[in-house]
Amino acid sequence: MLRKTTLLPLLAIILPARDVSGFAVSSSSSPKRKVKTNQGKATGGFGKKDDSVPITHTKDMSESTLNLENFLLQWKSEGLGSDDSGSEVGFDMDSGIRGMYANKSFRKGDIVCKIPSDVALALTDPSSATDVADGVADGAMNFIQWYASNEEAKQTWKAYLDTLPTKDMHFDPTPDFYSEQEIQALEFPKIVADTTERKQQIANLAQKSGVVSFDELQFATWLVASRSFAIKISVDDGELVREGAVSTREKVIRVLLPYLDMINHSSDNANAELHLIDPEKDDAWFAIRATRPIKKGKEISISYGASGVETSLGLLSNYGFVPEENKIDELFLKKGGDNCIETLGGWSTTLAEDELELERATGNMVNVLKLRIKLKRSYPE
């Protein structure tokens, strides 16, 4: 039996009223927020039609990406699939990294592209959802059981599943793939503890299943951590209502969003956000919305994380990279607390020593040292 996978029927079960934290939300019936869209219109937002930036990417013309776009267009998705639709997938000419690019210009508030909620793949059963955002190993087990190992689901979602990364392509290992020596070399207590805990969760779930191997679940966990969106929702809980008082609690629903999950991250210079349109309706949409003007040819980026902010520790733990710039690190280190190295003097090496070591580092040690250096440069003076 094919499991129900669309997001809105899942949310409708538990949400008489919604607040999606970390996501912009609008309703087409609300006069307070008008949803702008460039679909089918000339932009004209910068005073001239040819306003653009030099092209720095090559368009992804692979069969898998074209099949995904065609699949989504059949579901009435907008802003993708043609040379002037709004967005396209491409590869950076220098780094080779895949991302999403604007193929026309946008003003602040414009919808770049959108997909219907019907094509969102839920990874959480609402009856078992919790208030903890990091249920990635459980979501990974659901991904394997509901999609990857379900023949009917595999056929239904083939166009999307074929675009997902493999260990041979678009794979940036997170610390749970590191050796024990490399994990310890991270040194910062929080990421060492989080990595150890994730590996243990994976091992426990794999053993409990009896059919899913550690390696299979570990990769699925990486996939869910790096590709899914954790939507935090405030829920009216009827069981908690007493004498007319309304209490709320939060649940986290993990979901995969085809095409939208190809957008890359920027810690300090994101130009777009994930936007939920009409969540109370059956024909709800997940969209990418410009948060400032975007010129044609520019890469589109959002800020990862459930609340739109993430430390470099979290980015390495969940996505496998260390950003060059990230202002949130300074605030995180200033706050301090448990599992934190509160001063530069608390590290076993100096910043200069790590910078020198990075010059000759290879493999996973490159990101280990990049993280150490990034954090050491972020301590308040």
C-alpha cells in the first residue's frame, strides 16, 4: 500500500491553526499580505529589461533534471522548466557546485518559483512528531521504508529520486562519516558530542530494524539532514485546553521539496527565503521568494536551518561544509555555555598552527581545520 505522502493532508490532521516558524507564510485570501509573482509577467524592476549579471554557471541539461522539471510542470509548478521561466539549475563554472540561478530578474517580494504541496514528500508521521528538530535518523528510516524500498513509491517519485545525491555525486560527508581520530580532531565539544550521538542513533535504529544496514541508514540520514526542511509548527492541543484557555505546543514535520532542495546556502548574503503560500488550503504551495532584488544570472540562495540561521557547527554537522563567513558564530561563542570552548586559550592549538596545517591537509581534515579556523576567528575581541 502506498503511504500518503503529500504534506498538507498530514498538516490538516493536526493543525486547526498554523504558525510555521522559520518560514514566511501568506494567504491569498488575506488583505494584509499580497503575494507578488513574476510568473508570466515582464519584470521591469530595475529600469531596463536586459538588467543582468555576467553568467557564472552552465545550465544543467542532464536527463534527470529535465525529467524532474517535466514532472513538476505536470503538477502545475511555476518558475522552472524554460529559459525565461524564473529559475534554472546550473553548475558554478569555478567550483562545479550545483545550485539554482535566476534566468530573469526579480524584485524584492517576487515569487521566483513554486511547487504544489502535493509533490512534497513527508518524512514524519504527525502522530509521532515531536518538538525536537533533529529527528533526522528517524526521518531517514521513514525515507527508506516509505520511498526507497517501496516499489510503488519508487515509481511514483522516480523523477525526483533520480536527482538525489549519491555517494559518488554531490556528496559532502558530514562528521559522522569521519574516522574516530578525525571526529576527535574537531575538538569543539558540541560537535563531537552531536556526531557521536548521531552515529549511535543510526546504529540503534539499524539494529532495531533488522533489515536496514548501518551504512544504508547512515547515508539516508545524511540525505535527510542535508536535503529536507524541518518545519516547526505551533499546534492547538485540545487535550491541553482547560476552561476556555488555549494552549499550544510545537511539532516538527520533516519534508523533502523536489527542485527547491537544489538551492544553496548563504549565511550572510542570502537573497531568498522558503515561503509557504495558503497553508490552510488544499492547493497550498511551497515557494522561493526574493528577499531583495535578484538580477538575471545571479545564484539564488537561502539561509539553511529551521529558523533561517545556523552556526558553522550545524552546517558542517548537517550539510557537510564550512562557510567562509557566518556572523552567527560570533553570537554563539559570545553566549558560551555547556559543550563550548569559551576562549581561544581553551583550544589545544593556535590559530596560526591550524592555518599552517590546512595548507597540507587532505580529505576530511580539510573541513576539520576549516571549522577550527572559522571558530577561532569568530571569538569576540
